[in-house]
Amino acid sequence: MTEKSRFYAPKYWGLQLAFLFLRGFVYLPFRWQMKVGALLGRMTYPFLKRRKQITLTNLKIAFPNKSEQELENLCKKCFESIGISGVETAIAWFMPKKRFNQIKFDSHGMQHFEDAHHDTKQGALMLGSHFTCMEVIGRFIGEHYSPFYLVYQKHKNPLFEQVMTTSRQSYVSQCLQRKNVVSIVKALKKGGSVWYAPDQDFGAERSIFVPFFGKECATLVATSWLAEKTAAKVVPCYYTRKADLSGYDIYVLPALDNFPSGDDYQDALRYHHILEKAITDFPDQYLWQHRRYKSRPQGQASIY
């Protein structure tokens, strides 16, 4: 049985139908798609109790001065944002280029990335984060700048993995698995630009505990390591939806000077401070459903 034909097995029918639906869904007017995504987020909110509990726990850590009602309202908006992100994934993967180019993208400071990207003597490590519109932003950048690589976590479902990587590689140079460090280093050493978001908990191994909104969390030190090994410029960025859902804003900061500093803790803390500022400005658009504080220093109880 070939790789492609095995995906016609009954266990993949549901996912195949979902992808088929999404391929048609992206032909709806853009604002309709955004509204449908927000509606899906609101509809699932009462039923995803575990994710709601995780989100509220994270929000209480990040915004201790907010009231219970304020946190509840913000949590609902976070789920609307997640609903929209599902729609945006379909847009990024399946929307024809002509329609995609009609979406409004406004960049702020993109020159910082362009300067690093066009410097063929050094790679550019685009230091991103898990704001929920990241999928559609990845397509926009990939279609305008090459070579551009995405670092990602391999999906457990082989059909989803195949569709995800095939779709992404239609607009980026290559998808690089997070664990394939050699390929990431090679891409940077060749002068390529690599999108990398280290703001998730991948366990205490190869991580250090660094404050994030005042509470320690397991933080990868790979950003500093990659910058040291490849001499790549590290360019922080974040990205958000416009308030009226008419398009997107991409914010790019100047390349970090004196990075890496030789102190992994201070490097990670510096990244967290940048991220905290961005999240404070757009709190509902960050991926709070992730257990960012899952790993704990020895002797500390689970937060969730």
C-alpha cells in the first residue's frame, strides 16, 4: 500500500471530510470566515472544560489584578481567538493565492527582518511566539521572502502531518522538525531565514526555569545555542488580528544586540520580557490553552 492510498482507510475518513469541507470553506468572504471562527470558539467554550481551566489558570498568573469576571470574559475571548485560528489554518493551507493576496497585512518594522534576511553572510532567526494567527502570518512571510523555513512539532496523526507539511511547503522553503537540529543549523548557516517559537513547555530536560509573568516556567535554551552556533541575527516579532477582523498586523523589532550574551538565563528572560509586553497589549490573541507552566522545579506541586 502506498503512502497516499493508506489515507483512504476508514479511520481517516472523518479527517478527509473535514479537509474537503475546509477547502470549500475558504471561498467564503474573508469576514464571514472570521465570524464563523469566532462563533465556533464561543460554541465550544462551555464544553472544553479542561482547556478552560488551563486557560483561566494561566490568565490568573499573567493578570493577577483582574477580577474573576474580567478573567472569565477574557477567557471567552481567548476561545473565540482559537476558533478563528482554526479558520486561519484553512486559509493558510487551502486558500488560492489570488484570494489570499486580497487579505490586508500591515507590517510595522519589517525592515528589521528584511535587513537580516538579505544579509547573505548571516542567517536570520525570526524569534516568534504562539499568537493564534501565526499560521496565516507564516504563509504571508513565506510568500514574500525566500529562503524561509518553519520549525515545527511533528503531528501524531500521519494524515494531518502529510497535509500540514505539504500545504506549508507550498509557500515556505521547507518545514524543519523541531528535533532535527542539524537541518535548522544548516538552514541558518546557508544564510536562510528560520521562524522559531520557543514559548512552549517541552519538559524540564534541556530547559531552564525562567520567570514568565512572574512565575517560573521551563524555557528552551535553543535560541541562544542556535545563535551561537550559526552567528545568525535574532529578530523578535509578534503578530495580531486587527480589532475589526479586517486583516493582520505584523510587528518586527530590531535584531537583538549582544545576543547570545553567554548567559542562557538572561537571554531567555529578555525574550520573555518582549513576549510579556506583546501579550499585555493583545491578551486574548495568545495561546493560553497551552500548559505553559506544566513542568515545575523540583519539589513544586503541579499548577494545573
